[in-house]
Amino acid sequence: MDNKELAKLLVIIGGIIGVIEGISGIFSFGFFLLLGIFSGIIGLIVAILVLLSVFKGQPIPYEPIYLIIFGVVMILFSSLIGGLLVLIGGIIIQIN
């Protein structure tokens, strides 16, 4: 497995984790309900865009700069682990 395949696998796993954590963030209950719903929706949208860029390349091209930006946004809004995986995948693609 070369680095591009590894990066693609990391981005796919990070996107799936981001979708799961975005959905769980939308349905979370607590004192800051609106904040959880807002960050869950933003995280879910970003995770779906990441997955679409990997599989289709249609809405956003599969470029490392977009993956790095999406990784940071995922870390800030919904998914720490998913965002880190997408960020690492973007950095691996940028290095090659």
C-alpha cells in the first residue's frame, strides 16, 4: 500500500467517523442544546463533503488543501478523531 492509498483510507475512515459523530452531536441533549445541534450540523455537512470529494470529486476536488481545511473544521466543530484522520491524510497527500 503506497502513501496515496493510505491517505485515501485515512480520509474515508475520518469521514465516516465524522458522519457518526455529527449525527450523535445533532441528537445530543444537555444545557447547550442549540450549540450541539449547530456544531453537529456543521460537522455532518463537512464530513459528507469529505466523503463526496473522495468518492466522486464532484462538489469539492480531492486536493490536499481542501482536506487540511476540512480536517481543521471537523476538529473545531464535531469530530476530533475524524478531523485528525482527515488532516493527516491531507498532509500525507501534500508531502507526496
